[in-house]
Amino acid sequence: MSTIPPTDRPDRPDGTDRNDRTDGTDEHSDLVLTPRDVRFDWDRVPVHWVPGEPTATHVINVLHMLLPEGERWFVRVFQQAVPLITDEELRERVLGFTGQEAMHAEAHQGVLDHFVAKGIDIGPYIAQVEYLFNHLLGDKEGLSPQREREYLIERVAIIAGIEHFTAFLGDWILNAKALDRAGADEIMLDLLRWHGAEEVEHRSVAYDLLRHLDPGYLRRARTMVVSITALLQLWVRGTRFLLAVDPELAGSVEPSVRTAWTAARRGLLPNPVKLGISALRYFSRNYHPSQEGSTRQAIAYLGASPAARAAAH
């Protein structure tokens, strides 16, 4: 089984980590964000990598369909934003962020290739994801310099909202011991926890970039609504799609909110109530991503991850 570094939530009476402040700062903010050139061998990993739990497995598998194109889009947008950054320290963090996100895209692309080899036709869903990121949210021609800048900042704001959710999911997967107890595949868990740990590690970058370009509240709140709506629709559609096209299931498993809710109560999926509460925190005027998750725990996992350790040698 994979080993998860023990959570350090009890360090404070309110359950937060002493190393992660809640005043908009982070004692680990001087960390250098380093891309880790990880490799995973998917040959022996089953499509249903949580044994006997096809719904829970495919809810999480939606990540693999969303992330390659989504994170490549993150990288393109942030590369366009770099010339607008006047803070050198933030510039370095943004560059580190883009390097990590590029590695995430490649790692999840490996899972997609594995799905195709297993006979899962993911093409129709991937085409929709590509249309979203490359067309609807892609670069626009003919914009004035002012409108082009505004459109760029708008996309940075959307990414900041999405990164709030990826940090939440990263914190969840680092502590999802129920997946270990259920016999989840160790290689898949390492991918998800390596990625989740890096999401916690760089959780403040997108938000800090947004605040650097637009310190106002309205855009941040408005684009979070966009992010919530889009992610919910994409996730529900993706889960239904995978359950329908999975040749091992042959349509025998119907999408069910009750099944997903039961899996969440057992700890195999994120708790929707906690996810909703986390989303609401983003709308607080005092919000900062350093309030989410534990940098210390993320770094501990990155030091123990088989893939991350191998990449370091």
C-alpha cells in the first residue's frame, strides 16, 4: 500500500497547520517550485483501479480526461501573462507553476493513452474538452490591446478559481486513506497524490497572479461562479460518458447520485458538503489559498512518492 505522511491538522486548535498561515501569507512561500520529471508504468494498472467501485473510479478518472488539455491551456495563458508581471519573485513562481503544470498534463496523457489501449473510446469527450480550451477559452484575434489584456486577466481569474478546487482535491487525496483500505492501485494513487501534493504546493500562485493583475473583488467572485458551473457540468457529463463507454461494464452500471454519495461517505470520493464549504470560502474578502491544505504535508509526500523520488535521481 502507498504510505501517506500523517496529517498535521491538529497543530492548531482550529485544525489548521502552523506552517500555513491564514493571514494571506505562507511560511513556505520561499519554496522554489520545481517540475518533477515523473514516469509511471501503466501496463498493469486496471481501468477500475478501485476494486469493485466502477462509479468511484470513473468519477476520479474524469480528471484524466480534463487535465491534459486544461493544464496545457493554463500554461499558455500564464506564459502570455508573464510580460505583465512586475514582481520578480512572483514571476519566478509563475514560471515554476507552468513547469509543474506541463508535467501534470503529460502524466495524465499517459493515463488517457492507457484507456485507449484498453478499448475505451474517449474521443468524443476529449473533442469537447479541446473545443472548450482551444476555442471558447482560446486566444481571440482582432482584439484591441486593452481588450486583449482584459481577456487575458479574465482567463487568469478563471484559472485561479479552478486552482482553488485542485488544491482542495489535492488535500483530499493526500488524506484519502479509504482508498488504501479499498485496495486502490498503488501506481494510480501515487500519480494522484504526487499531482495533488504539487497542487497544494503551488496553490497560491494563480490567485497571487490574479491579485497582481487585478486586486479587485468582483472579477474574482464572478469568475469563480463560471468555474464552479463549468466544472460541475464537465464532471457529471464525464462520469456518465465513462460509465457508458467502458467495455468492461457494457452499460451495466447506470450513473447514480446515490452511488456517488455513498462512495463519498465511505471516503472514496471527496465529500460534496466539504467541497461546497470550501468553494464558499473563496468568496470571502479575506480569502487566500494559503488557508487551504498543508504545505508541510505536501512536501512530505513529495519526499516519499516513488515517482517523485525516482525523478530526483
